[in-house]
Amino acid sequence: MRMQGKNVIVTGGASGIGLASIERCLEEGASAVIADLEGSEGAVRAAELDGKHGGRCLFKVCDVTDTAQVDRLFEESVAELGSVDAVFNNAGIGGITPSDEVTDEEFLRIIDINLNGVFRVARAALRVMYRQGSGSIVNCASILGMVGQSQTAAYTAAKGGVVNMTRTLGIEAAPKGVRVNGIGPGYIDTPLLAALDEELLQGLIRMHPIGRLGRSEEVANAFLFLASDEASFITGTTLMVDGGFTAGKS
Ligand SMILES: NC(=O)c1ccc[n+]([C@@H]2O[C@H](COP(=O)([O-])OP(=O)(O)OC[C@H]3O[C@@H](n4cnc5c(N)ncnc54)[C@H](O)[C@@H]3O)[C@@H](O)[C@H]2O)c1
């Protein structure tokens, strides 16, 4: 049991990669908090998973664009579980719009969730983990934090920001016993891709040398590794889980 006795928070934990990560952590002995928007499937999923593998599974409403909600998520999680040992900073949205058409509102919304939200959650996690003298934060970046892609200016700016912020937080937190890493998924078969048409999807599949989309569980396994003590000498880095997508690009 690689996460026995550990307490984990996953933002955006009600769906896709986040939900798979919750399930993997519970299977490995953890208790877990699904942090997601009001009206998400989080409460239903938590009720299904609570106690299923022995550990607790709680749902907390948390919009990562709201500092008060983020801070409350951590206060309540510590009060109810006793500690926060690992956090997956996973909440995020997509956005494909030609750059000459993107509105201020759309651009700022993507940045506020995918970049500012990651910082708000990391800051709250650091405050708790510094007191504990231990912890692991994993930020969800993307292949699009490493390479550009047409019509995704806000998304690529946010994810590129996550990759470099992860380096900074990694070196800053290391002396206090806290590790901070990132994960860079390739295209993963989740509801986030539901809006893409079949032709575009086939084109995306061809960009992955492994020849298919990734599965949420494959990203969850990378989170589990970075969250666990198996990654005790790893900090400040972003692990690509992308079927080789970025390997041939410099
Ligand atoms: N699916 C992919 O191909 C892919 C590729 C690279 C990176 N990612 C990243 O993986 C992460 C998870 O994506 P997914 O594919 O599982 O998507 P998803 O849409 O299945 O899940 C995202 C979750 O985030 C939640 N969320 C959205 N806005 C939020 C907010 N303001 N506060 C809290 N929660 C919020 C949603 O309710 C949802 O439950 C995202 O950061 C995404 O950018 C996904």
C-alpha cells in the first residue's frame, strides 16, 4: 500500500484525470478529498468511494478561482483528516479560439483557473505542509506547457507558467521538506476532449508516437508515484505522460 495512512486532496477531482487519481490513491491506502465545483459529480463520487477501500473519501466544494474557498478547503481537510500529505493541483479547463478572436473574458478565465488557481492551491498547501515539515504537491501542466499549438494562447501561457512555477516552488520548498513537481499529460481520453470532432481527434492521435490517446489511469499512476515517498529525491521537475508527444520536439 503505497499511500497507506496518507491524506490527499485533488482539485478537479470529480472527473477525468482527477477522479482516476482519487481512485488510485484510495486503492493504495489513502484517504482523499475530491475538491471540485458546486454542481459537479463530486458529492456523488465521494459517497460511492467513501470507505470502499478502507479510507475516507470526502467532497469539498472549491472553485480554485476563489482564494477563500481554497483556504477553507485546506483548513477543513486538516481539521477532518489531521494532515494533508499530497495535493494534485489538477483543476483546469480547455480553450481553443483563434488569438485574434479571443476575448479578454475568455483569456483571463483560462489563466485564472489554469495558472492563478494552481498558485492559490499550492500556496495553501505550502502553509499546511511547512507546519508538518513534509508533503508533496503535484501541479497539472500539459504537453502544451512545453510546445505551442495554434489557437491556444491562454492555455499554453497558463501551462507554460505552471511548468516554470513548479521549478521555483520546488527549489523554494525543498529546505522545508516539501516537494513540488508537475505532470505533463498528452491528449488523454476525458470529458475535456468531448468537444473535439473526430477528424481533429484522429490528427491528435497521430501526434503521439505510441499511437493512441492516453488514459486517465496512466496519468493517475504518475501522480501516485510523485505523491508517494518513492519520489523522495524528485522535486521541481515535470514528468511528461504523453506517449512520446514531446520527445521529438525541442
Ligand atoms: N484531457 C487532456 O487531454 C489533458 C491534456 C493535458 C492536460 N490536461 C489537464 O488535466 C487536468 C484535468 O483535465 P481532465 O481532462 O481530467 O478534464 P475534466 O474536464 O474531465 O475534469 C476537470 C475537472 O476540473 C473541474 N474544474 C473546472 N474548473 C474548476 C474550478 N474553477 N475550480 C475547481 N474545479 C474546476 C471540473 O469541474 C472537472 O471536474 C486539467 O488541468 C487539464 O488542463 C488534460
